[in-house]
Amino acid sequence: MPDLHHLLLFVAAGWLLNLTPGPDVLYIVNQSLRSGVRAGVVGGLGITAGCCVHVVAAALGLGALLATSALAFEALRWLGAVYLLWVGLKLLLSRAAAPGALDGVAGDAPPVGLGSVFLGGFWTNVLNPKVAIFFLAFVPQFIPADAADKTLSFVLLGALFNVNSIPVNTGWALAAAWMARRDAVQRGLRRLDHVAGAMFIAFGLRLALSDNPTR
């Protein structure tokens, strides 16, 4: 493991990266706006679970396979792009939730479909090959050259990154749920769905058209 200085630098860099808007952040925000803070938090936990898969895969060498195999990268890239496009189209065609259905905003109705929300966040992350490449590129920079077990160090740092992402993701969920309390936001949920759907489609197209790092 790195010394305290580099460990703190790793934590700070991880927080900054988690604050950067992308498909994961968009997913959390959209779930909180539509279904309340619990849905946003659960979506964030699904994303964290997806990151855990990438960490374990990288430790087992599967991440390196994605970084070196054009076929493996292309297969996962297209799966991820199709999934993001599907989510975007689903949002464009969906109906906005009624204001009273917002968890933590109005009424005491129990959350609905949290399992689906969790899986949605999970697949949004797992099917993005750039997350796997990110872990392969980012984490090893903080592993000391003289580390006795570099694989164990990688797993521990990856786990730390994922744990540190939880408060950031929760913050995104809380911020979006706070916004949803505003009448104007509740009235505009249908329009927000269109915006979110268009952004997911844009992320999917960008992923589909992105360069293969193995070339």
C-alpha cells in the first residue's frame, strides 16, 4: 500500500473523478429526480457494485484482456453502447412519475422497483469497458514499486476507491432529491426525462464511436 501522503492523494483524486458528470452520475440524478433519494442512493450502490466487478476482473487479468484484445473490447463496447441507447430511448418514451410518488418528497409510499434501480446502475457501469481501462490505468500509479503483493494492493486500492465513491454518489442523490422538491422541477419531470434520455443516447453513441485503445 502507498504511504499516507499518496493514499490521501489517491482518495482526493477518486473523489474528483466521481464528481465528474458521466453516465453513472446521470443515472443517479435521474433516479432521484423521478423516484426520490432512496432510488438515487440504491442506483449509486448498484454502480459501486459494478465497479467492484471491474476491480476483481482487473485483478484476475480480465481487464488487461480488454486493454489488449480488440475483439473483447469491441464486444463489451457494443454491449455497453446498446444498453445506454436502450436506457435513453426508454426515458424518452416513459411517463414522468406523479409528484406524490417522489420518495421523501411527498407522501409515505414505499419505494417501488429498487431492485431494478440497483441492477440498472450495475449494468450501466459493468457494460462500460472504459471503466475497466480506467482502473488499469489509474490504480497502478499508486502501488509502490516495492509492494510485496501488487495484486492485493490493487484490490485494496480498488476497494478503497469504491467505498469513497459512496458518499459522492449519495451527495448526487441528495442534491437531485432536493431539486425535486421544487414545484417547477416536479412539473418539468417529463422534460427532464427527455433531456436525460437524450444524454444517455449521446453517451451510448460516444461509446460506440470511441477509439479502441488496442489499435
